[in-house]
Amino acid sequence: MQKLSLPERPGWRDRATELGFTFADMGGEPYWDETSAYRFTLGQIEDDIEAPGAELHAMCRQAVAHAVTSEEWLTRLEIPRPYWDFVERSWANGEPELYGRFDLAYDGKGPAKLLEYNADTPTSLYESASFQWLWFEESRDAGVLGPNTDQFNRIHEALAERWAAICAPGENVHFAADKDNPEDYATVEALAWAAREGGLGAHFTPLSGIGVTDKGQLADDQDRVIGTLFKLYPWEDMLRDDFAPNLQPSGARFIEPPWKAVVSNKGLLPLLWHLFPNHPNLLPAFFQADIEAARRGEQTPYAAAIAEAGPLLAGGHVTKPIFSREGAGVVIHEGGRETDRAPDDSYSHHPHVVQALAALPDFDGFHPVLGAWIVGEDCVGLGVREDRARITHNLSRFKPHFIEG
């Protein structure tokens, strides 16, 4: 794993605007940054990212199976009690998932470590699946990259195949998002493009335009009944929305399914460590409430594991709310003191988890986080975000990657 300086493509910003990538620069800083790229070997991709990504996903599915029938874990994950049946039935009925993104700490040498799983509404999809691939093809054609290079990226093709597998031929899917958010709109457009290639109909509808018919069905802003809905709106918010009582009775099919509320929650991290202790791709993680109970000397089912992980946590750990976005609420502690804190604390009223610190590598003063994309049950691609700060946030740069050697 190396970071290499490369020449930018002439006129790429005009090309981005032409393709609708209107957020390539944000806040006066580049978001898409092709002045350099990350190079991986094929072995690093296959052995350290792709295979562990698929294994982590299988472990997450086992975690769902454990949690949906456990009152303890549904409570710990803060899933509202009135919707426990809604969540459990979606899992029991085998409702299929579409996609997700594991955020990993990796330096090219040791096992990649799971930081969190963006399992419900992951963004950076368009730039990972499409614009990054365009960069790769044009850079290779221009001789900037060698003729034997490749990119770990079959995200778009895998999405088209997945849509065709989980929907009936010609099925109409509504795609709902905030129409005024360019990144959200780009994400649903990328998904709708793949759905159309999978032989489906795709209609965009603003989230605010969804209502209920007199028969209790969901309908869009043109009064079309919604049978299948992809929503870029996280389940933790949907299940607390005033509209939530209409969801299950509507009979609509939701993508992602309700059981994704289990894995889109950072409470998943202690659940995974509980089920798969000492797995090489996991970091010790516990609910903060359990650590505080252990400090008081209380005997809980997690006390022994907390004691075992104690020296590692004392050296460095991160606290994060079980619900948050783009690094909000994350605090880094090292050697018994706070060393870094995200400026956004808008999610900090939620319960917290404590996770052992995985130090991000330093490449020219930037710290990359790898995003391993899951489609269906396979790991199919990679996106890299980097920042001068150690906590990745919404303005952190997206960096292209390629495989060589």
C-alpha cells in the first residue's frame, strides 16, 4: 500500500459537472482529489480486504440472527419496542439486503480492523462506483497508469445483478431521498441507474412527498402507490418518525429491510466482539455503560471480557454514539487522556460504545480509511477517504486507488 503523486486529468472538473458530480469540491476544499492515488497489490486486495470483507459481512448476519430474538440486545441497540416485531419479521421472512460499506483501518501490513459498518444508508457510492472507475480508465489510457494495472471495483455491475436477483423483472422501485442534498441525490441516482440496467423501473420521489392512501398504502408525490421503496433515510430515524406507525401496515417492501436497523447501529460493534472475541479483523468493543459497571466492581456477563481487554483499552480507545454520521460524537483517548474530538457533537445524547483504538496510517500528513463495499453478500469494491484529522468527517477527501503488482 503506497500513496503516489499523479498528474490530474485535464478538464476533469468540467467532466464532473457534466456528469452531475456537483460536490467534487466542498467547503472551499477538494472533496474528490486525484493529485495522488493509493496503490495496492493484488494480494493486499484479495487477502486483506475482499476476503475479510465477505467474512465480516457473514458475521454481521449472524449477529442479526442473534439480536432479533433477544430482548436484551434489541433494548441495547435502542430499537423502539413497538417495532421489534417489524424488525424480527423482516429477518425471519428473509427480506434481502442490497448494499453496505465497511470502514476499515489498514496500513498495508497487518489485518484490516473494522471501525464501523455503514449498513443502511452509505453514501460515497457514486464516486466509488462510477467516477473512480472513469478516473482509472482515462488515467490508464493516458499512460499515467501502467497497462497491467486494475482497480478493485465492480460495484456498479454487482448492484445491477443484485437488483435483478431481488426484484421481479420489470418491477417498479421508488427511490426516495432529500432532493436538495446533492450527495444523497447522486447516491440514489447511481442506485437507480443500476436498477434500470437490472431490468427494473426506477422513479425518484422526495422523502417529504411520501404520503398514505385511504387504504393505508404508501404513495409518492404524484399519487402513485409505492410497492417497493429504496429510502436514503436511516432506520433509527424512520422508527422514531411520526410517520413510523404507517410503515408496517402499508405492506410496502423496504430496501434496505427493517432488520438492517441492527447492523446500521454502532451497538453492533460490542455485539460482534461478544459473538466473535479476538477475531483478527475486530477491535475490542463494549457499551460504555458496561465499562462503567465494571469500574464499580459489578459482575455482569461482560465483566471478564472487559478485564481481558483492559490493558489495550487503557493504551488507546475511541468513544462513539451508537447513532451518528460522518464521525460526529467521536472522541479519541490515549494514555488516560482525551487527545482528539470531533467538532460535531449533535449525536452525543445517545448511548455510547467504547472501541479499542486502531491507529490510522500517516501518508504525507493524511490518514486514510478504507471503505470496503458489500453488495448482496459479497465484497465487490473499494473507496478510500483521507483527512489531516484522525476522525473522518463529511468533508474528508475521496482518493482513487489502483492495483499493481
